[in-house]
Amino acid sequence: MRACTIRGIVALLLTMWFATHIGEAQSAAGSYSPPKEVTLIFELQDLPGRDDPRSLWELTYQWRIADGRAFSEWVSTGMDSTKESQVGILISKQSFTRRDLSKAENRQFKITVPVAGELFERLSESTQRNQAIWVDATVHIYDAKLNRQIIERVNPAWRWPGFKDGSARVVMQITPLGSWSWTSARPSANKNQPTETKTVTLPPRP
Amino acid sequence: MNARFTGLAVSILIAAAAAPLVAQKTDAGGGQQRAAKKISTAAAPLAEQFGERARQMISNTADESLKWDDRITAVRVMSRAADLLWVDDPERARRWLRRAWEVTGGVSVADAGGGMNRLRGQSPRSTLYTTVLLVAQRHDPELANQFIGKLADEKEKSAEESRRGVFDDRTARSEQLLNLALAVADENPTLAANIAEQSLVDGISFQLQLVLLILHRRDPKAANRLFDAALDHLSTAFAHASEGQAIASYLFTPGRVTGTGQGNGTSLAVVADGAALKMTPAQADPARARQFLKIMHRVLLNLPAPSSTPNPTIYAQEIATLVGSLRGGFSLYAPDLLPSVEHRMADFIPDLRPATGASSSSPRAENMRINSNSNDEQEINKLYLEALEEAADKETDLIARKLAYVRVALMTKPEDLARGQRIATKIDDAELRKQVISFLIYRTALHALEKDQIEKAVELASAALPLPQAIVLITAAQRLTGERSGKNVSKSTGSDLHALELLSEAERLLKREDKFNDTLRVRLGLVAALAAIDATRALAAWTDLIDAINQASSFDPVETSAPRLTNLQGFSTQLLLPRIPHGYGLKDAVTPLARADFESSVSIASKLTVPSVRGLCMMEIAQSILEAKPEAIRRLKTEPIVKSRN
């Protein structure tokens, strides 16, 4: 029940955030030529067990684009994973495993996809037809120093102005005390846009 | 290891269950009244002697606390000293309390070593104000009023506290009044209602709904009186949409409220610790719900147009969110008023961001989901899990499949351990599989403890759980068994030698895990458990623990809950683990120790190197003596039973 409630709340937050911002895309509309390719970068900024060879970072993701309303509807009904493949189109889907995390190159994973076909059409028409671009990833980090397995869902979403240059970055880290956080890069088009999906927690009673 | 822990568990349970029988045997024979009188007479000089020592310790510690760098602990110590010694010396107690109030004024977020809640900006200063106020309210309500009066002047919060949370209370004064009301609501609902009513001078604050909820459960008349006072305020001085939302939340969705973020227009929903009510306050009293809706109807119809406000978009969003919270209530309790409200809202649409219509429907969808039949929800969850498992079975990407199984296993209900374990066995990664299964067992055991199923929890602890988790479960089970028997501390009996042996082994093994500060709390829980069986061994363990605390990078002397010991963190699993709120703090360890051997406890505690930790520990020891029953004092050793090891 509690899991369900939290899932519902996260869904509610995402819906509301996206819904309240999607309109800005319309107001910012104008002529737009999509970039030749789109890029997604996952970056593991730091972790306490970075220099421990037993530490591991692996991630599986799907990267999708859909009409804003279709995306909002999917989010508002609880982001049902079993129906995600029916929302919009797939841009990319992959998994990777990285070890030897002391090397910076092993803490970054870059995906580049040529803009063609339906992706080209959707991005070209995004000034008239709002598009939601989102990543649904599950990340697994084993931090050997903390002896802790961290498995979290990472699911940033961007609207058109925030994705105008065709690149997105998702940065994650584990602090020295073991707390986990991730952020999606702040889009330059709107500084006020939230950069992170946040779970609402309980206000403690005094 | 498993066999050992099974034996340990059984021995501890036997020992704890036997404790009351031993006590009863001691009392049997002569008449109970005669025995009690004899004990009381014999204990009187000792009680006086130890009581005087304890008071002196408290007094010295409170005076010393002014020199500490740790101002938060200093305020707590001074407040507690004032509380404990008020009867002996009210003037001195008042001085401590006034000093504590002054020191609190200088406490910052940095003192607490961390950030504030993003949603409710309750600062460490606010918490400490409440601590001081509670003592003042208990002994000298006039002094409490003076303190609150000072808060009324605190119009501007410091820069660090100016990051207002969406669900902050209206003013510092109303926040403290409602904190006070919450603190006394269970034991004195009338007083709580009176205090909360005073907060209405500053408007209706977020926490009012929590006070109303507790009062609704404890004293419906007091709740209704406070509710009516809040309605009076709404009808005459409505100032902000959040005021209507706090009351709407209480009536229609107890414990849940939506709000509009100030910075970016993001709407949020908060789950507060609302009571699990069989029916909402609105269902219980439809007439009052309608009365509220009539007032809100009038307020909404008379609202100024967004264009006449400084920030039309935010204002329009706030009102749209409020109306979204009220729409369900209007439909049920005042359907005749809804059309005119909807009509009025049409005036706000041009100022709303274009897609806000979708956002206003989301809270309704959420409420429908929350209020849906729980059996339906269970069935939906079951089907959803089945669909996810099937999707994982079909996944061809090995990493994706592995992580999908982890997710589905963690999504199972704690009560359905077998299902979770079955799914987890499909995880194609031995270490990860082991961690997930271990987590599922620990989670189920904690749920069993929460439901008072002690034997089941102990049985699970004896399964393949890592040592700290097993210790947490067993020590918690031991304490619960003692509480269930109505007796917490027993003397050692011959039957629990095996338990002692194993607890000692566990203690030795735990020492190896010093690298995590969390383990310190497990060891405190272990000392508390040992103290219930063998004080001498517990004191030895306590001596070793002092060294570990001195070497630790950080130690919270106030925290009493069991640490959330899992090596697995994922999908909010940590948040979903039941908490064991007591039994793992400094207080839990030193209280039974001090009552068993006061001198040794003081001597060992004096080796703590951080002044505030040492001071708080002395405070706990002294308080445990002051609050002990005469029989416990009679058993106190006048000479230390453990010689200090240097």
C-alpha cells in the first residue's frame, strides 16, 4: 500500500510538473530544425568505493519520445511499466556494465542516435505538437567500500525547449555517507525548471 | 550460526518470559502490603542518597552545558534539567529555561549538520523552541506565554530559513503553538484545542489539520470546537489558498494535502501521518463539511481577479489547486454550489498555464485511487506484479532482466515473503540475489515485530541474516517480550547462560564492524539487552562501547531508533522498512545499567571524550535514578561491580 502510495505520489508530481511546463513549449514555439543527432550521457560523478576494483556500475534504460499529452496520461495513470512500450516511440534501449570506476571514462556512458524517420518528424513538429522525451532507467551500483548495493529507478523527462540542442545528461552520485542522488542536466531554456525528480517524504511530527 | 541464533533466541525469550515469575516468587510468602512497606522503608535512605547524587549531576551538567560547542545538546540538557529539578528549585530552573531559549535563538541549520526539509521548513531552531516551550508549558504557563510573545516579533526569519517550504506554518508563533498542541493533544485534548486556537490569530497553518486529526480521534468535541474556530477565521479573514487546503485535507483526505510550489509552479502532495480513520471527518459530520464548503464557496466567488494580483499565474494556480482539492467535497456535500464555483474558475483559466487542467484532475485521480476498495487494490497490485514478472521472464537483455527481477521481488508485500523469495531466486547474480533475499527476510521480520509477532520475527532472524540485522531483531524481540510480560529488567537466572554466551559472541563479532557508525546503535541495543539478563556483562560491553563511541567519526546521543541496516538500497526500500523507534539509544543502554550499578555506570561514562555526549549520558544516568521505583533503588549496588579498566 505504502509502495503504491509513493508510486502514486511520484506519478502525480511528474504529471503536474510536466503539465505545468508543457505550455511553455507552445509559447516558445517558432521555426525549428532538429539536430542531426541526439545525445544522452549517463555519468556517475562519484562514489566512496570509486577506487575499489570490486565496485560496479550497471544500467539498463529505454529512451523514448511521445506526444506530451500521451506522456502525461501515462504518468498520471501511474507510469505502468508494462504499458510504456505503447507510449510514443523508442529512441534507444541498451544496458551496460562498468568496472574499474577510478577511471573517469568508465564513469560515463554516451549514447548518440541519428535523427531520422519518425524521430525527425516528431522533433521537427515539436513547436506545434508538444513532445515529451524521457528516459526510464534502472541503475545498479555496488559500492565496495560501503558494501552496499544501490538499485534505483532514474526517470528524467524533458520537454522541447529543454531538449532543443538534442543533448541530455543524467548525473548520479553516492555521497561519502552513502546517500544516493541523481539529477538531470538543467536545461538552458528555463532556469526555473526542476532538474530532479523528488520523492515526497513524511514531515515528522514533533 | 543459524543454530546458535535459534538457541539464543529461544533462551532470551525464556529468560525474558521467566522474569515476572521470578519477581512474583520473591513477593510471595508474606503479605504483599507488608513486603512493600518493608521495601519502601529500607529503600528510603538509599533513594534519598542516590537521588541527591542524581540531582547534583543534573545540576552540574546543565551548568557545564553553557560551555559546549554543541548548542543543540546544550539546549536539550538545560531544558531537561529544568524539567527534572523544577520542584526543587523553580527559580534556577527558570534561569536554565531562559538561557536555553536564548541559546536556541543562535542555533543555525549548520548546527544540525544538515539541510532542512524541502517541503516543511522546520528548522532545528524550531524544534528546540518546542522543547523549551513544552517544559515551560508544563511548569509555568506564564513563562511559556512570554516565550511565544517573543516569537510574535520574529517577523523575518534568518536567511537560511527564508527558503520557505510549501507546507510551512504561517508564522514562527503559529508553528510553535501547533507544535505544542501536537505534543499535548493525546494526553490533554482540551488544552491542545485551546493552544491551537491561539494559532488562528496568524491564520490557518499546515499543522492545524494534524492537530484536528488527533483531536477528532481523541476528543471529537474539542476537534469540533477548534474546527468551528477555524471556520470563523476562514469566513472573516481568508488570506491564502493553503488555509482552505489544510481544512479540506482534514475533512476529505485526512493526512494528505496538495499545494502549489512558489518557485516553479510545481504542485506537490504530502502524505502526513494521518490516522487510519474508518471514515473521514466529512463522512462523520456532513453538516460541518457543508458548512466549510459554503464558506469556501463564498470566499471563491469573492476572490479578486488574478490580473489584480502581483503574480497572476501563481495566484491562479494556487486557487486552481485549491478548487481541485475541494471539487470532490462539493460533489458529495454541496453539489448545488459546484456549478457556480466552476463558473468562477473559468475566470482564472486565462491566467493558468495552458495545461493546468490536466494537473487539477490528477489529485482527483489520486484521491480516487486512495479511496478505492483495498481488496481491488490488492488484486490490481497482484496482477501488476504478475505482469512485471512475465515481462522480466521475456526480457532478452541479461542486465535488464536481472534488474527487473530485483524490482519485482522488492515490490512484493512483506507478508508474501515466499513470493518475493521465489522471484528473487531468478536474479542471475549470486551476491545481488543473496542481498535481495536477505532484505526481504529482514523486512518481513520487522513487519512481524510491528505486528507483535515476536516468535515469527525471531525465527526469521535465525535464518540467513547478517549479524547486525539478527541482533537488531533479537534485541527488539527480547525487549518486546519483556514489555509483553509487564517487566523489563530481570536478574540473571541459571537458565540463560547459553543466551549470555551467544550475546557476548555477537558483541565480539559486532566490534569488527566498527567502520559504520550505525553499528554503534546496534551495540547500544545489545548492551540494553544484556543488561536485562546480566548487568556485569553488560557493563563490560558498555566499557568497550565507550571506546568505540570515542573513536567514531560521528555519534548521535539522542537517536534511539534501530538503524536501517540493509546493504541493499533501492526503489525506496529504506523508506518502506518499518522503524523500531526505541531500544538502540544511549538512554536505552544506560538506564538499566545505572539502575543495576550506578557507580560503575558513572565511572565508565566519565571516559566519554566529547563533552556534550558525556554530559547527556550523565543526564540519562541521573534521570534513570530519579525515575526509578524504590524497589529498583534498593537493589542498587553501593560499590561498583565492575572495576574500571585503564
